[in-house]
Amino acid sequence: MIDRPTGGERAVLVHIYFPTENMQEDLVEFQELAVSAGANVIETITGTRQAPESKYFVGSGKANEICHAVSLHRAELVIFNHALTPAQERNLERLLKCRVVDRTGLILDIFAQRARSFEGKLQVELAMLKHLATRLVRGWTHLERQRGGIGLRGPGETQLETDRRLIRIRIKLVTERLIKVRKQREQGRRARKKALMPTVALVGYTNAGKSTLFNKLTGADTYVAHRLFATLDPTLRRLELSEIGAVIIADTVGFIRHLPHDLVEAFRATLQEVAEADLLLHVIDAHDKNRQANITQVNNVLKSIDADSVPQLSVYNKIDLCAHTEPRLDQDQETGIPRVWVSALAEKGLDFLKKAMIVVLSKNIVQREIVLAPQEARLRAELYQMGAVVAEKIDDDGNYHLVVRMAVSHWNKLGYTLTIPSPAAGNHEVK
């Protein structure tokens, strides 16, 4: 649908330093993103500007420098580490005679490569369609407007209008399919809540080691690679914790600074697993020199999806790469958030992590012994169905002595039934 030069993967990277903080990007991360997308980086061009230039984003001199590099290396792709407007992208393609991709397009391409599940593919397609809709230049160059005549009579719209209409139709179709998938995911969340299983979600900056930690904790074999966005589709596994019982661990997509808005919106159903979790394990690359900035970026994304109020546990991973750093459990003096120092790859400190998870989750779980009369077998059956019964014994009078464990919110809902004596229906004794 788009008249653009076809190209390969020989790429020239362009990175510009800006004084304003909201436009600053990391050069090393940019290079890793390009390699992760499959680009063969042949040259990286850097520069400094106070503000983007309206026509080429960079100045005319820097644009000519990029053009010379493309011609010299016969590059077929130029990638900018910044968000370009559709007009800037078109102007650059005319000048450079090759394909131009901005940071948003690069991240979308990586997501498109990584998507494996039906839901993941739909989410990526929706984000790419929304991004593409603003970058339609024209249709096939031989068609300015659909002509009349036998076999050529059409609605009288330009090819560009036809392309836009087709994209709108496709966006509507993908959105409808995503709504159905989201309903299924919501049903799964409701079932887990009904079973009283706490959910723990792994979050963190991309390539922090979340999937490796997930595999070591649960014994799963999810895909692991030392590259950005190796994990895209969420994975759920069950983990048994002493004093807590079974919990659900969710491995989620990694975050990155300036994550495209369309991606956040498209992945909102997936990220809902994070927003509705009982505990977040914020996995941090302890060896990364930019770890503090990465922590801030992750917290910004959590705030954007209304997950900033979920209890959080900081997990500093990859301590095997840090000199004189041993596994330990401490607390951040500024935020008060518990911190665990581990190496998922070397399986060091995982006992500290499980201990910290038990401490945090225990604050939201109550365990009580209750006594139900024989005629209250229905309530007893409901408690078993909820998975709340830990132990049971029956006395000589036929009363049920139950040890139940459940979330505080569920206990409060049952509290009226369990704490108010009812001689007619039996005594609900709570210990």
C-alpha cells in the first residue's frame, strides 16, 4: 500500500543528543535494539542539536552526512533513535533514496518478530496499523485517481483514500477480535481470584533477566535470550510457597523508555495482569550503569497503567556480574521497598527472594480457625470450592473445625457470616 524503496538490513544508525531530558535516548540501548531487530549496523552517526529541525529532523549538513554514508556503504536502511513525524520520514526517504525507520517503527518491528501467541500477534498488528495510518504517502504511482470506464469505475476516491479506508476496516476487525481475547483473559483472572490464588507479576526493564528468574522459580522452560524484548507473550505458572500455598507467577513483556503509546494501548489487556497482581517483582539489572534511570522508566509505565499502587519488591538481578556483591535481603532507605540481591542464572539468593515474597504476601492473607454447625455444610462446601480450607476435623457433635486461609478482602466479605453468632443456623465461632 505504500510506495517506498525496498531494502535489506544494512543499516546506518542516527543518534542525536538533545539538552532536554524528555528527548534524551541511550546510544548503547539503541544499538542493541537495532541488532535485536536483525539489522547489520555498518555505521553510527551522532550529532547535537538544541531542537529537531522541521524538514529532516536534523540540519541540512547532518542530512548530507547521512546521505554520504548511505551512498558510501550502499546502505538500504537508516534508523533514527527518535520519533519522526510522517513528513520528516518522507522527506528523508526522498533525500536518502532508502527506507527510513524511527525509534517507534524499530520497536514495533521487534515486537512483530517476537509475537507468537494469537493475542500477541493481534496486539502488535493493531499497534502497527495505527502507526502506519499516519504514514500513508500514496498508493501505486500510476493511479492518481480511480478512472471511469469499463472495469475501472470505482467510488471516485484516490488510492490514498482507499488505503486509509482499508486500514480503518482492518483496525476495526482486529480490535473486535482483541475484545474477545480480552474477555477470555478476564475470565481466567476471575477464576484465579475465585480460587484465592495470589498473583505475582514479574516486571522490569527489557533484558533485566525476568524470564531467567521466572524459569528458575517455576521450573518452566520459557524462551531466554540475551537481547531486548526476548519475551513478548505473557506466561503463567504455579509456584508453591511455604506458609502461603500456591501462587501464580506471571512473566510479562519488558518495558523501555519512551515505549510507544500505541503499544501500551494495544498491550493493555496483557498489562492488566500487572495492574491486578497482588505483588510485583520489579527485576533490575544490578550490573547496568543506567539502572536508576531504568527503574524510573518502569515506574512511569506502571503509573500509566494504574499499577503504581500494587505492592512492589525490588529484585536486583545479575549480581554474578558485580564484584563483591553477595545475595542478601535489605530495604531501600528512601522508598522503604524491600530489596533482594540475586543471580537467577547462578541460582543465588532465590531463598531470600521466596522469603521476601512470603513476608509481603502474608500481609494480605489471614489464617483463622472457624467452627461450623452440621447444618452449615453448604458454607463449608463453598470454602472448599474457594480453596480456602487448610485443615479440618469433626468433633463428637458433628461440628466442623476448619482452618481457613484467604485474602483479607475475601475474609472481610465472609466476616459478617463467620463472626456473627446465629443460634438458629448454628454458631460461627472464629478463633
